[in-house]
Amino acid sequence: EYEKLFFNEVNNKEKPFPFYDARYIFSENLKTLHYVDNIHYNDEAADALANYIVNIIVNK
């Protein structure tokens, strides 16, 4: 459920990187999302997920 919500939010926002596809996050590494889910979106989890997304965009 969290994955769906996150996926929808990312895709509904204006994308500064038009080439970026949110599905890549889930296919590439589900561990990050499980980590975020398990600690209920606290600040540490939010930072970890944000850094992971930035790394995908930068390294794509």
C-alpha cells in the first residue's frame, strides 16, 4: 500500500527530470522501501529514501 501511494505521489508531481520513471525505484531495490515501511516513515527513513532516489536520478 505504501508503495502504491508513494508511486502515485511521485508521478503526480511535476518532474524536474522528465526521463525519470518512479517504477525504477521498486524494481531496483525493494529493501529501501521495506526499511521505510518498518520504521514508519520517521526522519531517518525519509532521509534514506530521499538519498536513494537522488542517487538513482544522478547515476541514471
